[in-house]
Amino acid sequence: MTWSLVARDPATGAFGVAVATRFFAVGALCPHADGGVGALATQALINPTFGPRGLRLLREGLDAAQVVQALVASDPGAGTRQLHVQDARGGIAAHTGADCIPWCGHLARSGFSVAGNMLAGPQVLEDTAAAYERLADLPFAQRLVQAMRAGEAAGGDKRGRQSAALRIHTDQEYPALDLR
């Protein structure tokens, strides 16, 4: 029902999560990030505790693989969950439960990961990843959005689209904002 991109901007160190779905208000439950700590996306049949717990575990020093292992091991519904995590050291780990609705899967590349379920096919993830890699000269937020647009052009969520979200965290607790 959802696909997402979790990445770290090599120029600024900011973490970002972009997500699109047919699910209503996806930004409230799926994307999680904390500057200097890491980022993650929890999706499929969402376990809403994965975001806050995952960030807490990253703050405690666990790496991405340990976070995924801990969250999945503690969840009796793990077969219906999807999760991908990037830690501050660049580690990436993912879980796609065996009971997620096809097409589902994930991939990890240098500096980012893409995961999705209930998609038109694997091309959604492949095109999202290829665009993210190809658009390295764009500002981080635009790069994330354009990569997701490439996945949408490949079919995206096979049920259609209803909501999307973009979350970016820098190392500043309260960044200066220009709202002109």
C-alpha cells in the first residue's frame, strides 16, 4: 500500500524520508527521522511503535541492523510489516514481512534505501532508486520528491494515490525557516 525512500544527504548530513500511498495521512505514521541519529519508514500494516522505538534505539547506539532485528523480534505481527532504517554511520537495514501484499520488497543502495508493498511491480522501486542516484545535483528535498515521482510514473501504489509526505531533519533542533 505504500512505498518510501529513506536517505541521508551527503552534502548536509540531513536525513529524509519521502513516502507515497493510497493510505490517508501517511505522514502521521510512516516517516520518522532525527538529525544526527537516523531515519526510518514503517509501512504495510503499520506498527505505530516502530518509529519512536526505532529512533530511541538509534539514539542508544544500536546500528540499523540491530534496530530492525529488535523491532521485528518484538512484534508478533512482523509478517505483515515493512520497515527500513538508516543510521548515522550510514548503515542500512530493512524488513519486508512474508505476509505483505504483493508486489512487495526493498532495496538498499549507497546512502539510501527504498521499500514498498502493494505496488505495481518491482520497477517502482528500481525507478525510484535510479532517479535518486541520477539526480544527485538537485537540492535534497527536490531529489527525494523527483525520485518518488519516477516511482509513480512506473506505476506506484497499484490502488492509486491519496497522500504523500516528506520529512527532513538536520542536526539543528529548530532550524531557521524562511516563510516569506
